[in-house]
Amino acid sequence: MTEMLRFGTDADLDGLWEVFKLGFGAPDNRREAWLDGVDPARALIVEGPRGEVAAASHIRRFDQWFGGRAVPLAGYSPVAVLPEFRGQGMAKAVVAGQYADLRDRGEVVSGLFPASLALYRSVGFELAGSYVARRFPAAEIGRIRPSRGAEVRRGTVDDIAAVHRCHEQAGPRRDGQLRRDGGWWARSLPLDLADRILYVVDDVHRPGELAGYAIYRHGPGPRPYDYSVIVHEVLAEDPDVLRALWRVVGSSSSQAPWVELVGPAEDDLLLLLANADPVAVRNEIRWMLRLVDARGAMEARGWPATARGSVDLEVIDAHAAWNTGRWVLEVADGSATLTPGGSGTVQAPIGGLSSWWAGYAPATRLARLGLLHSADRSALERMDHLLPAVPPVLPDFY
């Protein structure tokens, strides 16, 4: 398969659109918008017998926060195979074929939202976080109350830059959050606020800055109601600011029966609501992550300031030979190093190691499931101490 792989050029744009359209059922009116976000040089292609794009993977570069540091991330978006070529191993080829280039570019981890867990596990990805769409009764959200006053005002176009800064400032405290570029913001919060409703709380200690914001829009609702509320984001560090913003979001309950939102399986909002809704979940998936450069990834993320210790790893990676071998992981003072050597006390297939690195699951749990292996329970417990499991949150679908 490798002799058929090549990176794309501008001449492949039509073929890339065709494989995406047929792979994901995209309507023709999305063509130009989708192609605007495509860099053909980041597309790895399998060329079919008539020169067509038979399969392709496309990479979008991001930075993703882990441990207070922005880690270079290669986001697969999309991966697709033309229907007539499916079942021939092309999807695996265009995914794994990217790894050497990602490493050369310094993109030490890669991520994706999988259509098939088995496919991506077979090339080293493992679960890293949840992505759950829920529908809550608006009246329940409207009952949330702050314990002290927080003045919420309607946002304007003059607040957009401050919204961007507020999001960026929150990133180091939120594992999994992406840094958003101008193109991303243009889609989620248009410069003219078209089809978006913005509410903000000013930061009383920093003139011109925000303590939090809520972005939502109106969607269809069942008769006799007029609409529903579709939340794009509610963000604040202060609990009373957060509660005040959610109260505004839920205030339309007489006309909008429900609020729709996307978040992790254990969403913060669940801790604020007075009543649980047993049918709140509409659908859910998990997103996946892979260490492309294990050494680079260990050193790129932040680690708990109080964690100190080492563990001997034997990394197993069938698709990125530079990761395979024995390594010593040492953690101290909020940083880590990974150096060759050691006894290989913990055998670490790259998928299980990736899930642990992301904070999705502790090492002892991964070992119980066969995703890590060690006869030395204390080594696994040291890994749990070095990086306690705090599942990352990624609300931005790419």
C-alpha cells in the first residue's frame, strides 16, 4: 500500500471533496466552505487505478491544553474512502502513513472523532474523552441561582475580542481545550453576531476584560412552543458568574422548552441542576488520542507540581518505530523527561499509554483491562500518582 500513498496538491481538491462528500453524506452546497479549510499538502492520498482520490486523510493543526501547556496536536479531519475501495485497508494506510510527517512537524500527539473505534485502535489510538449531546428542560436551567450578584449584560460586536481573550486565558486550566484561531471563531462567533446571542459579565478587576460569557442561538422547537435554545458555550471561572450566565440561558423556558448543549459525560452543569433528567442524553461518542512522538509528548505537557518519581516503560508501537523500546519516565517540578533505558517494568502498548497520558484513565484501571501490563502493581500505582486521572474536555468538534 505504501507505494500508492502520496501527499496531495491543488489538483486533488476536487477528488478530496468527492471522497469526503460520499464518505459523510455532505450536500453539494457545503463544497466551497469545506474546501476553504483544506490544505491539500496535509492530505495523504491513496490514488485509485484511474488516478482518482480513492482514500484520504486530512490533518488540521491545533494546540491542545494539557497540564497548563499547549501541546501541538494533529487533528484528523476527515478520513474517508470511496465506497468502491472500502475493505482493502486504505483507511489504516492513510492514517498511519501520516505519522512520520507529523513527527517531523513537531505535532507530538494526534486526535480524532472516530466513526470506528476498532479501525483507529488498530493504528494506536485510544479513548481520551467524551462528547455528549444533551437536552435539558430550560426551566431547570433557569432555576440556577448565584449566591451573590453578577451583572449579566447583552454582548455586542465590541465584546468579541474580549471573548477570545477570555477563552484563551481559561485554556491552561482546562485539559483538552483547543486554542481557537480566527477561522474557528469566525464560524462559532461571527464578527457581526449573525444568528448568535451573546451575554457577558464584565471583569470588575480588569477593565475591558470579561469574567465570563454565554453564546447560544435559537433552534426549532415543538408546537406550541416557538423555539429551543442551542448553547455554543458558557464559560466562566467564578462560580457565581457561571450560575448567573446559565440562569440567563434558561430564562426563555416559557417559549423554549429545552436547552441543547454538548459537553463531557460528567458535565459541570449536572452539579448545578436541582433535578436529573433521565432522557437528557441525545447521543454520545468518545474522542481518541494517540502519542505520535512519545518522548516529545511526555515533555510537552505539564505535570502536577507535587508529582515526583519515575517509572520504567517498555513502549510497544507497531506503526511508529521511534516510540518502540525501553524508556525511563521521570517527573518532577511540573515537567517530565523520557530517556532511553530502564528495565521495562510496565509494558505499554501505545494506545493504553496514550489514554493514560491524556488523563482519561488511571494506569491501574488500564492494566485491569489489558491496555497496560505489569507484574509490579507498585509501578502502576506510581503512574497513578504521577498523573492522576482527570479526563480532558474537548467541546470543539473538528
